[in-house]
Amino acid sequence: MMSYNPLSPPFNIYILDDHRFIGELLVHRLGSDPQMRVVGVGTTRNGVVEYAGSNRIDIVLLDMELGDGDGVQVATDLLALQPSLRIIGLSAYAESHYPLTLLERGGRGFMSKRVSTAELLNGVRRVARGDLAISPDVAMHLATAAREPGPVYQLRALTRKEAAVLRLLSSGYSVEEISSELAISEKTVQSHRTSMKRKLNARTDVELCLIALRAGVIGVHQTK
């Protein structure tokens, strides 16, 4: 396991959020602390990956619900470029698969978007010191999920590709569209679907979609 030593201020922070307004609000919040220096604000996966390929970032505040990609996969791509990067996940939904999955992939924190400015700044400082930062509502969800394993834990049995297929299938994509989106054959999509049903004990696509909905993979209105 990688050891995280305290960072020397100012910390270079990149903000990636699907909504530009939220990104600008976060810039305003972090700007109140002289130890924090926002070096970039983006709304797309490609922007942050390209920036991280040629610039040093200490901490990324990463929105989990992105229009052009899954936040966990973005984190995986970023850590491949900069293994020492400290990623803090952000989401409006504490009760989803994202907190546990991100932390397992190497994330250093997860904060609800409902936290106060003081809580957000404290979380960033904790991560800069080398600690983990989990907002109270997310911590409660993780503790409850550990006691009562549900759909979030069920999804841990899926491979990354299967999880991607599930997200698209649950959002209303056809097999042909999933094949095109993920650059895999339709036969492979069907194979993943069969494997997911077996792992999740689901008999139909509808049951798969309900599991995805309960786990927070998609929102109620997040359909194609």
C-alpha cells in the first residue's frame, strides 16, 4: 500500500465536475484558504487526463457522475498517470457504489456535495496531511453497507467491463449501441450480460436494472 506523506503548501488542486457552476463554486470555496491553489477546472474526462499527463497535480476533486465517463474509471486513468495523486470523490448521492469502489481503487476520500465549506476544506486538508477524508453521511452509508450487504456489495463481483455494460444497459442502451460505445462485439456484450445475471442472481434485464438503480449506478431519471 502506498504511503502518503504530508504535502507542502500550496497544494495543486484540479476540480472536475460535470456542472460548470459547481466547479466554479468549488473554486470560490477553496480560494478562501491560502494553502490551496486551484490549477485547473474541467467538466470532461479528457480534459483532466490530458492535463495530468503533462502537469503536476496534488489533489483532484472528482465528480462521480460525469457526462462522458464514469468517475471511478477516470480515477483509475489518473492514478495510472500519477500514482501518488490524491483523489477525493464528490457526489450528491452518498448511498451508491461509488464511495467503496473509489476507495478500493486508490481514492483518498469521498465527500457528499451537501457538506459545508468548512467540512470540505477540512477534508482537503486531511488528505493533504496523508489521511483519508470521508464525510459523515458517506461514512454512515459505508458502515451500514458493511453490516447489511446489499446491491452495492453485489456489484463488487463484476469486472470493470461488466460494470460498464450494466451502466449502459440500465440507461436504455441497446446491445448494438453498447457494442459501439465500448468498442466490443455484440457477442461480447451478450456474454457480459449473461455473466452479470449469473453473478447477481438476476433472471431478466429488468432485474439487472433494478439492482443497478438500488446500488446507485444510475439515477431514477438517468436514462437514454
